[in-house]
Amino acid sequence: MSIDIVKDDKSINLKGVTAIEGFPDVGLVGVISSSFLIDALKLKQVAHVKSDFMPPIAVVHEGWVRDPIRFYSNGKFIVMTSELAVPAEFIYPLAVSIVNWLKSEGVSNLISLNGYPYDKRMDIEEPSVFGVGNSQIVATQLKEKGIEIIQEGFIAGLYAVLLNESNKVNLPAFALLAQSYDKYPDPGAAIVVLKVVSKLFNMSLDLKPLAEKADEIRLNVKDLMSQTQTTMQDAGKGMEGTVPAMYR
């Protein structure tokens, strides 16, 4: 089995660019965030993933087919997104391939945007955002920027592998995790994550459209949320009672 990251635009230079990963996970926070960034920053597709690990699925937009896992860039950021819940057995090899490709392209750092399940999410209007770094240096930098760091526990899923693998190749990386609904798409959690991203990179993001379209977004991604729940359950078999320990 093989995984290829195919460059659609061979002229794009990614040296020094910040990579942002937003794949399906808890509350689809990453997917909602990455989709918003692609539209708001007017990014163009520069690469996609080809692999026989993946199910035989393509997505259709505006009448033509596209690969489910795509990378977009404007020369300053490269945003990675997926319209497919990543199968459990595909998570590790995909993450390794992504990190090695980013490193080979000269990307400067990697950020994962995610949610984490918070059982009192319904009781809070604005979720909190926490950070996890792939090294002590990165964790300290996040803390200096006012981001609360998760000190102890476990992390699991694609972003966990991304953080581990990026550390091996000396690629600075961190994850931003927003308190989120576990089983439902959470545009509100995506908004608070994007606020942090905006602050970190001095971006001017108008997040009002995201808030106004929250109900529409929930409907549009409900099938992906269902796929993601199934995938996360498969990936978490044998880990019951351990993963939630990180959220303390």
C-alpha cells in the first residue's frame, strides 16, 4: 500500500509557510475551521492525497469530482482538509506521510485545529481553547502567548500522530483544542479556535458569516459527523477510560 501527496501546482513555494491541519475529529472543529479559512483567505488547491488505503470515494463540487483530502495555499499558509473521515488503519501512515512531505517542502511549523469532548458544552456560551505542543519549547511559547496548556493525560487520533512525528523531524507543531460537543458538529467551537488563530497570526477574520450559517453547517456536515463518530469508535477500541484522562 502507498500514500502519495501529489502537487497540483508545482510552482507553489512552501518554504517558511505555516501548515494548518483541519481533518474530521471531535465536533468537526477542524473541518469547519479549515473550510472557513480556505474560503476566507481565498486559498487555491495546491495538492491532494492519493492512496490505496482510502475507500473508493470521490466528492463532487460544482459538477466535477475532487479528491477527498486536499491541501490549499496562498504562499503564506497551507491548509489541509478532508471531506472523508479518515479510517483508523489509515491514520498513522497518513500522518507520517504528511509530516515527511511538509518537512521536505520546507514548511516552518504545523498547527492542528481540533475539538475535545466537554460534557457541559451546552451550558457554556463560549468554549475555552487549550494547547498541546510537540516539545517543551513549543509548549512554553504557547503559554507565553496566553494559551492554557494541557499538562497531563492522553491524546489520540490523527493530530496525536502528527505531533509525535513532527517532533521526530524537528518540525515545531502544536494543537489547539476547543471545548466541543462530542457527537454533534460544533461551529461555535470552531469560531473560538479561529479567534486564537487570528490572534496568533495577526489575521483579520470576519467570523460573523460562520456564526450566521451555524445551522446550515450542522446540516451540511451531519453525514461526515456520523462517519467520524464511527471511525473514532474504531480507533478507540481498547482505550476506553483512558483518553478522557487528558481533559483535566
